[in-house]
Amino acid sequence: MKRLPVILAFLAWCAAALAQSITNIGTDFWVAFPRNNSLNPTLELYISSSVPTSGNVSSAHLGLNLNFTVIPGIVNLVSLPASITANGGVEDKGIHITSVDPIAVYGLNNQTASTDAYMALPVPALGTDYRVLTFRSAFNGSGSCFTVVATTDGTDVVIFNKQTGATTNLTLNTGQTYHVETATMGEDV
């Protein structure tokens, strides 16, 4: 019985160590930009680091291949073509961001009266179970949406829509995106 506190202390230490290892800082990211009510949005990645580093932003879409450098304390801006926006179904519009040293990545889809932004998570921080928190569409043509990006070949995706009870199953390969959107007033994903 005297070993119990030692075991509990070890388990608490392991849990704390694991909890601290999941962060938004990394060297390997996969992201996408969902459609945002416009055919010509301004798409930007903001990349920062605490150390001088360099990296690459690439996508199969248009053969995108952009190098970047980061100076500590200065946020680096990488502009992307509007056509890389995920519009629906399976597309090759995943954006791969890699770096020599750890970086933080933020995405911005900017347009008048409807700007979207996100903090990217590196591949090691990704999980396998997500919930999409949205609201019912108040206007026709501007519904809720989500986009999935595959980080490896043979990624099995199961989407359950609680509103309709429907399940969608598909398999994506590295860099492929799957975009789902409601367009009718009153609907929700």
C-alpha cells in the first residue's frame, strides 16, 4: 500500500507532461481556407517564431510553392491565391506548411463584412474526433460550413450530421480537402 502515492505521483507527472506537449507550435502543418461568400477573398498566412528560421508553403493546387523566412519578433505574411479556397466536395486544395525550426501559423480569409481567421495546429497536435460548432443560416447562400484536410494518404473521414441524422464516409489522400456547406436559410451543418 505504500507504493500507491508513488504510482499516483508518477501518473500525475505523466499526465502533466502529455498535456504540455500539445501546442500550436510546430514544424509541419496542413491547413485550408473554406469559401467565404466571395469569389475574390484576400487569403493570408501569418507565421511567427521565437528563433530565426525558414520554411515552405506548398499545395498541389496551381503547383503552389512559396519559401519564407521568419525573424524573431516579426510576423511574416504569406499571401495565397484566392483560387485555393475550398468550394465543395473533394479537391486538392490542402496547404502544407513546413519549417526548419518551430513556428506558429495563423490563417486569415479577409473580405468586406465577412472576415474569417484561425490558429493552425501542427500535425502532431491533431486528433481524430472533432465537433463543428455552427449556427443556423440566417440568409440564403451564406450558411455554416467546415473543411477537412488529409495529412496522410488513406485518411478515412466519417461525418455525422446531428441535425439530419445522416452519415457521410469518404477516404482522402494527402493534401485533399473535403468542404461541406449549407446554403439554405435555416439549415445547419
